Amino acid sequence: MQKKNKGRIYLVPTPLIEGEINTIPEMNRLIVASCRYFLVESFKTGRRHIRAMVPAFDLDSAVLEQLDKSTPVEDLENLIEPVFQGHDICVLSDAGCPGIADPGSRLVQLAHHKNIEIIPLSGPSSITLALMASGYNGQQFTFHGYLSRNKSELKIELRKIEQMANYATQIFMETPYRNLSLFNQLTAFLSPNVQLCIACDLTSANSLVKSQTISQWKKQTAPNIHKRPCIFLITK
């Protein structure tokens, strides 16, 4: 009996703003349509993304498993088992690119260890889009993810990040409902001449991208960024 070839793992970007399906390439939709095994960050959002990409998709015929930041390492082996039966797996996060500020990297590491082919697909990334729109250094940059929520620790962290901003763009994010709190602390702790760019609701009709010095930000009303997905970038 001929042994089945291993399947592949596709990393499938999803819209940054739910419903903005026009930001997803047609090739991604074709791959999703042909797949029956999915790893999703959350079941409800994952199903909506699949249906949006392939409206006629029969979800009853698909197998969805959850892959989020709380997934135990010991469960990853079971999640990739369909690959060894010859099936492809699509990995979808709730928004953007799997493995970049989203779950997926640990699974991909395991897949490399198991000699499984990994295929990243094109799609929207708020981090790269924000960098493109900022006008800041796109040759050298560092992404920090989420900064500390402790005020004292954040102050120390921002001092280090400001020093690094002399040589490379510094990028970070916050939970949407805490955006204004972070903005207020950035304007309080960073030097007046530091450039701060805020990129918000990227790819939507209501997107906001604005770059100016901390001194200029402090002279204006705080931007309307409450509960809106944002990326923050600084440079000097």
C-alpha cells in the first residue's frame, strides 16, 4: 500500500476589520475552499472568516480546533496529526497574520521540527501597514508587542525604547480599550522631540494614520482611538 504524502500547513491571513473581505487575495480563498482542517484562534470568529471567504463552504464537513495563546504545548502534536494522514491544515487568527502578534508560532516551530511544509499566504498585517504609512525607518525596526501595564515599569521600558528609536523604528500595540491610557502615558513619559505615529483601523474606510512630535500631540485633543485597533510607532 502506497504511503500517503504529508499534508501542508497554510498560514492564512484574515481581515483586520471583520467583513473587509476585499483585503484577502483570491488564492487564499481557493485554498480555504479546498481545506477541511482548520486551526482557529476562536471558533465563532473562525467560522465567520471561513464563511466570508467561501460563502458556500459546508462548515459541517470541516474540523475546527482551537489554537490560541492558552493552548498547552502538549496539545500541539494532536493538532497537526491530520498532516500525517495527508490532509492540509489552514491556520487562521482572529485578525491579521497568524504567528505575528497572534497565536501560531509555537505550532510552526513544531511543524519545522517534524519536517512539515509551511506555506505563509499574503494578506493584511497591521504592523507592516502601519510602518509603511508612518514614513519612519523601514530598514531597521523592532516590534515590542504589548508594553507593561505597570506604570513604573512602563516608564522604564519607554526610556529604553526611546533610546533605541535613535537607530530603528519602535513599534508596539495595546488592547483597544486601553489605547487612550497608553497614549496619555506616551505623551507624559517620552521626550518632546520624539516622533509618534498612531495607525488605527487600518484597511477600513475610517482608518486614521497620523504622525507628529510628542510636543505637537500634547497641544491637541487626544485622538479618537478608544476601542479601535491601533499600532503605535516612534522614531527620533
